[in-house]
Amino acid sequence: MRALTTGWGEFLDDELDRRAESSLLRELRPFERDGAWVVKEDGRRLVNFSSNDYLGLASHPAVTEAAARAARAAS
């Protein structure tokens, strides 16, 4: 069942088919995490600049505690 009835659904289906036939679809590869901002791919350790957390602050204890306090205060 198509959610879009304005022709966009058909357009998007056609466009995806066209890109697939041209080998233009992007496939994301899963990475193995090795710390907060380092990932492993094929045995190589890489800095993950695409995560918006390349400084590793999202998993810093002070940041996670502040987020938990804010969530508790909001409820």
C-alpha cells in the first residue's frame, strides 16, 4: 500500500529502480566500535568523523549524567 497518493510514491519507486540499475544506491557498512570515536573496518582502526561525536563527548560520564538529570527533571 502506498502512503503517497500524489504521484510521489510512483516517482520515488521509479527513481530508486533507476538508481539501482545504475549501481548508484549507497549501502552503509556496519562498523565495529572501538571506543567512543574509533571504529574498526577490515581490521583497521579509524577515527569516525561522520558521527558528530569525534571528540567522544556523547559517552563522557558528565554528559550522560547531565542528560539523565535533565530527563528526570522533565518528567
